Amino acid sequence: MSFALPPDLIAYLEEIDKFIAEKIVPLQASNDNNRFFDHRREHARTNWDNKGLPRDDWEELLSQSRRLADEAGFYRFCLPEEYGGKNGGNLWMAAIRMYLAKKGLGLFNDLQNEHSVVGNFPDVLMVREFGTPAQKAEFIAGRLAEKRSFAFGLTEPNHGSDATHMFTHAVKTMRGGVEGWRIDGGKMWISGMHRATHCLVFARTHGKAGDAFGITAFFVPRTAPGFEVESYEWTFNMPTDHATLTFTNVFVPDTAVLGEVGKGLAIAQTFVHENRLRQAASSLGAAEYCIEKSIKYARRRKPFGEELSRNQGIQFPIVELQTQVEMLKLLILKTATEMDQMTQKQIESTLGDKVSMCNYWGNRLCTQAADRAIQIHGGIGYSRHKQFEHIYRHHRRYRITEGSEEIQMRKIAAYLFGYVGPKKREMSKL
């Protein structure tokens, strides 16, 4: 049994490095674009006078780098060939995200807004799986041409992890001779709404609160009458793109429904395992960055004429972090490899707990590594002249989103005690 990455994957990482060096690094170095990544990053990225949203010049720079990556054939790597991709699997995507995050911040990979020269496309895969031909033409081709995009409208002001209790609802109606739905309610923490042309709104169409069946997904145009962006919530890491939305007597035709009526929750959960594993890989890579920088600094720094790294108070915390990194890396790569050999249904029934282990521990480990790096570096570590504070503030978010730590741990416990998963039949006999 070999635990080494496949040679062709290693070669692909080298190709990515070559592209970054030739195309992305020069772009970042031009026109003072480094202001978006050095100690000025938060101020340079944020339009404080426009609701704290990302500045246009920042988002245009990201768009430029994506176009370069697309032209070079890297950006669509994980997409099917029919959309210009290379059918990139979970193992390769996990390894790539781990590798890029380990490099630190840069125009090649900045996870604050899920930007990377190797893109992640859960929205495209979702529409490919559930969309009509017309929806695929609009939201896949349009998305790849940067003419269409949709935000994901699931979370509400009073309902996050308990999504089946959402208060946003939709009822059948007719307007102007067109069959459709009236939507009323609200959503919160909806990322990307400042640029999105649509919001994929999840609303209860029938059933009672708590029922998994009875939730439907609707493509709602940003311009629909009654659709309002009430505010953008300022967060630990700025700029923000997290909108609070309200829907008052909003009408959409039947053609706006994604998938089947009443089965929207399944859509919301589609590809969640892929996303959680890829997020874990990114967090692990960022943790490795923090650890490596701390090790090098501790060797160079010589308080009282002695290397800082000779102190066990420095060594032992780093040893613990690196031990966790090595164990988690193997679990991520093993889980990704197994996922590549399974269907979505098989992944959920047999690997859901492993994905949750990777995700919740990867995100926690990253924040612990960033915090330790700040401590080891002292004053300069606390400053914005190092990346640790940015990494901490950003990755702290993932301990809440993508399924909070507590939800992930509950899922793992359900597998362990046999309430779900492969041990359910055996454990039910105890």
C-alpha cells in the first residue's frame, strides 16, 4: 500500500506552479496589486463607504486571474469535459487545495472569497444534476461566461442548522396568465449577493416545520419585485458580501423551480461532502503554512543569544500541531480516494462521518496553528505584516459555516453509535 501522491498529480502541481510564476505573480506585482495581500489588504479590499462590500478594483483583479487560469486550462479542472473541464476527482482536488493553501496568501489562491486558479464549482454541478436544459444553458454556460451567477439562499435569521424549520414559504398562484409561485420570507448570511444575478431560494411549499420533504428550490432574479437586500452584515474578516434578504409577495413562474417540487433539501445537500472535504484540505494547507513559518522564525530568532526553537515551550506546541497535521492529511487523502470510487448515496451512507471528521478538525486545527504562530512570532505575529491574523479570522468562519463543529460532531456520533450508517442494523440489536 502506497501513501504517496500519484506521479501524474505531482507533475500537475508542478504545472500549476509554472503557470503561477509566469502569469499570476507578475500580475500581482503590477499596479501596486500587492496592496491586496500585504498589511494593507483589508483596507484595500473593502469599500467602507459602500456597506463594507468588496471594492471593484479588487474583484476585477480576481476576475483577471481567473481568466488567465481559464485560458491556461486550470480553472475548470474539476468540471466535466462537456464544460471544458478535466473531470478532476476528489483526491486531486484535495491535494491541489492543500498544496495551494500551504503557500499562503496570493492572487493564485485567496480563500476569503473562495478564489483560486483551480476553481470549485458546486453551483455548476448542482444545476447539471437537477436543472432543466434551459436552466443549464442559463446558469452553467452563463456562469462560465461570467454573465450569470446565483447565491445560495438557505440560512435564515432564526434558522441555520435547523433548516427544515425555515419560515420562508411559497404557495402556488397565477399572475398574468402564468402559473407560478408566490414567495414570502427572508434569508441571512447569503454570500455573493452583491454580484449575483439570482438567488436560489429554498422555501417550504408544503408539509410542516421539521419535515425534510416539502422544501422547494427556486431561482429568483435579483430584480424581481418584492426582493430586497436589506443589509450586508459586517464580519470578523472584511470585506463582507453576506446579505440579509427579504421576499414580499415575490412571484416566479414554474420554470424557476430547480429539481422537483418538495425535494429541495436534497439539492441543498448535494455535493456537501465534496465541499467539506475540500474545505478541510484548504484549512490543513493553511495550518501547514503557519507551522512552517513558525519553525523557521524560531530557528532564526535568538533572544538572550539562544535560538528560540531550543525552548520546549516553543517545541512542544509545534510538535502537537504537526502530529495532528500528519494524521489529518492521511485521513483527508484516504477519504478523498474512497469517495472517488463511490456514488453520492454510497458516500453519505458509509463515509459521511469521515468527511465530518476531516472538516471540523481541519478548520479547528487551522485556527489553532494560526494562533500559535501569532504567539511564537510575538509582536510582529500580531501585526498585519504577517498573514496569521488574516488566516485566523478567515478560517474561524469555517468552524460555523459548511456545517458547524457541533453539527459535524453530532453526525460523527450518530455513525459511531449506530443511529445511521453501516453499523445501524448491528447496533439496533443491542
